[in-house]
Amino acid sequence: MHQFIKVALFGMIPALVASGVQASEQHQGMMSQAAMTAQQPVISATGVVKQIDLANKKITIAHQAIPALGWPAMTMRFTFTTQDDSINALKVGSPVNFSFIQQGNIALLQEITVSHS
């Protein structure tokens, strides 16, 4: 009987070690993802508000060329996460200065202000 217990316990050791390694690798993968997000460069640009979609948290902006990304002037949608005073101050046609980070195919607004120039 003692032999059976020893064999059973000894047989479980590789499984326990493997699950610990897998959890460690998964944790490192999450840390890498968070670190990549934190390292995204913040891009600044100027443009004109074309559409405001508060329900879907999107602002459509016709922006000037963005040399840092090699982008020509174009109109595109930017996502915001919090509807604060800067978002509430926007109107269609407002000239704006804004900054964003590119996360995959989402341009995530970091800051936006109405330009008074």
C-alpha cells in the first residue's frame, strides 16, 4: 500500500510542476501585453470634428497629416473612454488639438481640446 502511495505521489509531481510553469508563462504573457500597451507612443495631431457619437464613444475627426505614423491627412474615428468636459465641449466643426495612442486598429484618444486659433 505504501508503495502505491509513493508511486501515485511521485507521478503527480510532473503535473504539478507543469501547471506551475504554465501559470508562470501565462502571467508573463499578460505582463508583456500590459508593458506593450504602456509603451505605446502618444501621437499629437490637429483637425476638425466631423461627427460626435456619444453612445459609441467615437469622435470623427478630419485630421492633418501625421508624419510620426506616415499618415496623410484623412477623416477617421477616434475612440474615447471617458465622457468628460473636454468631450462635452466639442461641437461638429470645432477645430481641435488632440493626442492618441494606436492600439491595434483602434485610435484611442488621450486628450482633446478645442483650438481657439
